[in-house]
Amino acid sequence: MITEEEDVYENLKSATVYTPKNFSELSNMKMLAPKAIFWGGGTYLMTRETNENLDNPREIISLDKIPELKEIFRTDNSIEVGAMVNLDNFAAACRPMFKDEVIQAIHSIGTQIIRKQATIGGALCTRTIKTNLSVILYCMEAQVEIRSLKRKKSFSRWIPISSLYDSNGKLTLSDDSIIVKIKIYTQKDKSYFFRNTGSPMLDSDTTTIFGISNLINQNNLLSTRIIFAYPQIGLHIPEETITQLANQFIPINPQRIQKLAQNLGTNIKKHFPNLSELQLEQSTRIFESYLYYLNRSFLELIQIHKRK
Amino acid sequence: MIINFKVDGKYYNLNVNSDKALNKILMDDLGNTSLNSQCHNASCGNCIVLINSQAALSCLVPAFKLNDTVIQTFEHYQKTRLYRDIQKAYSEVERTPCPRCFAAKTLIIESILQSLLKNDSQKYKNIEEKDKEFINKELSLNSCHCIETQELIRIVEKALDYRGRRRVRKS
């Protein structure tokens, strides 16, 4: 039995759904229906809190039938994945080329059942941060192809994943643009580390998402990328910490680790004064624990070499 | 919007709102009673159905994606041979999920069996620690805690064994 309060469809008119089969039809349909929302897998748009905030009646452009958005193209040193590829297939495509830490991080986004329904484009284009996908792709130095549908003839450009969001983690993509695909170059020697302190979907006000990647040359840290994501607040790339870690020798002594973590905390607080004490503490602790983990891994490697 | 699809072996031609969720269509328009879907938020995991033989949360599937799909609810699934592997596992372990989440958990187990045997048809002989982690994670999709995780993992292991051996005998 449906009660009035539960039946969200009672006063809604049926949405008009457009299903373009190529980019040309997509451009035309977007011009016909400029307020239409793009629909990927639907795992974000179908949740009740999102559904109730959309226009009534609404117009939907389903991206399901455009084949270019579902392509996966691999070369020896890169992979291009269409925005409508689901997260499970994305993980499977990355498996031969990236380390386990990356695959596990993608798997941590949700169960296989959810990953088969969620798409890359959909997971990136949410109003607030709902998954750790943007963090993972930032550490992988992903590039994103954006296609603008403003004019009759659409045009594309590539941007780094970090340019997809402003400093508060809000999507900078305009309403008449879509993500076509992402491109990632493989770097076999790169190390990755990802941590979530909770579920960005269920515990959005207390979760901290952390990602770091770097190259280790002999005992030098190179090409470090660090990113924090706070689901209801935004993204933070701590440039000062990245600079402090440039060419850092490992193992890092404990006083230096403490100083780095303290500086990080100060910078995050400056950038996000409304961040909760809990999330701030989580951020500095995860960062500290990563540096200790780095020390430990490096020393274990030396032991192994010595034994040989 | 008119949608044409097959549910539990029967063809339907329905006029529904184009973005109406599948779980609502099954419950309101087709009178399904096994779904027990409550949250509208993909957080309870009680609305699992099989769409083209793949498990999916029906609260996340809009009507406009359903044309020409084949949907199987638990009501139909439990009449199949596939269900018998899991039913035998429940009997052997002497534990079953509660009536509220029985359907959903069983379909999640079915999804796990398909996934493990698809990657390695001999998986039933050797379940590794990472497989148990995978099983644990998939089962966490349903939020009901009526049955211990270890018991559920044993049920999956037994069901995997029955399914794997049955496939070997069949081939």
C-alpha cells in the first residue's frame, strides 16, 4: 500500500526521455531541451534525496546508446575509458596495467552489484562528493575529455581531472557539456595509497578520503600527488605539503613527520575553516600513518636486499 | 511512457512514468510481494532482482531503461535449479536469513556464485582469503544483521561447492 508521503510519483508528470545514438543527435537534443539532465547509470540520480530535488516535469537525456561512451581503448602505456563504462569494467580494464592498490580503491567504491550499475561519468558528476573516484583518478593523473554541446557542431578538449572541480570540490562542468572519456598513462613504478575513514555516501559529514601517489627513486620521493576529499565540503590539494615532500629522503625522521603533519593540519584548517575537528584530526593522522608506512616499506626492502 | 519487458516469464506492456523506479513498478503495478524495499536510497539492499541474469538494486533502475529486458524476482528464481544449490547450503549449515531479507540475501549469494565461478570454474575446490573478503563485502549490501557473517560465508562456500560440482557433472 502506498501512502501519500511515500509515493514520490503521485504528483509528477512522466519525464521526457531522449535517447541519442551519437554525438550529433546528442547536440540536437540538448539544443531542443536545454534544461534536460544527462543520465548515466542513474545510481546517484535515482536516490530519493536527489530525485525529489529535480524539476517536475523533467527532461532526461540518456547517454546509454552512444557507443563511443562505452569504449575502452588500450595501448602499451595508456588506457582510454568511455564515461559510460561501469566502475566494475573500469577496474577490470585497469587491472593489467595498475597496481593492486588502485584496483582495490576502485572496488572500495561499492559492492560489485553497485559497481555494475554506476558509471565513471556519473560517479564524477555528482553535486557533492559521493565516491572516492575523483581522488583515485587525481592520483593516477587522469585526463578528462569534455565535449561542449553549445553549438551545432560540438567540440572537445582535454583537461586534467583536478580542473573538473573548483577548490571547494564543486563540479565546474557546465550544463551543456559532458564527460566523454578519461585517459590514464601507466607508470609502472608509481606507488599509490588510498584511505577512507567511512562511507562518503552514508557518513558524508564525518568521512575523510585521502589519496597519495609518488615515485621513489633510490631513497628519494618524487612526483608526489596528494589529495583530500571531504564529501560535504570539497577537495583539497595541499600544495605546500607537496612542495615540502619534493625530493624528501626516506626514511623520514619522526620529528619531521610530526612537523609535516602539523603544517598540513594548519593549511587544511586555513582552506576549510568549517571543517570538523574530527575530519581535520583524521586528515593529519592518515597522512602521518602514510609516512610511517613509507618508512617501514622502505626499511623492509633494504632488509630483503641485504639478505640477498 | 510505454515499456515492454518480461518479468518472471511473463511479457508486460505497461504505461508508467518514465523515471519510475523498477522496485515501485514491481510492487505497485505488478503486485510483487517479495521485494520488501524500504529505503529509496540504495541503503537497505532489500530490492535486489535479476535483470538479464545480473543482480541489480531495482530502486536504482528507471523505467526507461527497462525496454526489452528480462527481469526475475525472487518469487520466480526460487523455482529454478539455481536456487536449489543455495537451499541445500542453508539446510546443511542449518541457518537461514530472516524473512525480511531472505530474498535479497539469496539473490546476492546467487550473484556471488556467478561471479566466482565465472572467473574460475574450479573455484569451489579452493576458496582463498580474498574470496572470503569479496563474499563479505557483497553481503554487506544488505543491511540486515539477522545472521552472522561467518555463517553466511559458510553458506556461500557450501552453495559454491554444490554449484561447482553440479556444473562438472553436467559437463
